[in-house]
Amino acid sequence: MNIGMLWYDNDQTSEIITKIQRAANYYQEKYGADPNICFVNPGMLKQETQNKVQKKSSNGKITIKTSPSILPNHFWIGINGTSESP
């Protein structure tokens, strides 16, 4: 992804899928396109929840990837292009 939107959500009561969906909804409203990739900090995905997140996101339209360059509680969301590194 070469261009995306940085989203911050520190709501401690919501699951990561809910946070990503909020960001995706805002992205769609603002840019008129559905995002299909989201980068998060690796610490935001615990080992036991990573499979759950990937399962939910695979039947949706957003692929979730981790990157240590993304700060905790931040989401870099956008449309996947030729590059997949933030």
C-alpha cells in the first residue's frame, strides 16, 4: 500500500475487528472506496486472537497485516497496491 489513512482508536472496551471496521467505514465515507488492507502493530494482535482476526477479515474485504513501524492503537488502512510494506 502506497497511500492510506492513519486512524487512531484507543477504546479499551472494543475488539480490534470493531476498531478496524470503524476505520474502514470512515475511509469509505471520506474517500468513496472500500479499503482492503490494514496494518497494525504486532503487539495489538495476541497469538490467540490472531487466527480469529484473520478468519473474520478473510470473509470480509480487509486483509490485516502487522508492522512494527505502526504505533499501538494506530491503524494504517487503505487500498492495496503494488507494495505491502508501510
